[in-house]
Amino acid sequence: MTITQRSLETLIDLVEIKLSCFEVYDRDDARELANLESCLNELNLLAGRQKQNGNPVVKFPARTRGRPRAAAV
């Protein structure tokens, strides 16, 4: 099965739009973001473009257990 250049450009645009609207709240979101970035890189390679690293995976802060410590007075 082959894909036309026009369809490939449309798919790239759709993935870029999804990435621009994406917000990471948990580990599943981070995994989905990494998957979308990988997909975009593959589509760009199919289109004959260089690999783009403009949108690295967003790191979110690690959660700690329990209540936060009281501030020292």
C-alpha cells in the first residue's frame, strides 16, 4: 500500500496540531506524547525531511508521598 505526498502532509499536520494542544498530567499522557513525537518523526522521514527535535518530551515533576513538610520558622 502506498501513500500519496498530499496524504502524508495532511497526517503530519494533524499530528503537529495534536501535539500543540497536548497537555501532560500523568504518566499515561507522557507516554502518549512520546508516541505522538515518534509518529511525527517517522512521518517526517517518510516525507524526506530531517528528524526534528523541536518538541522534546515534557517532563513533569515527580510526586512525593504524604503531606509537604512544614516550613522552618
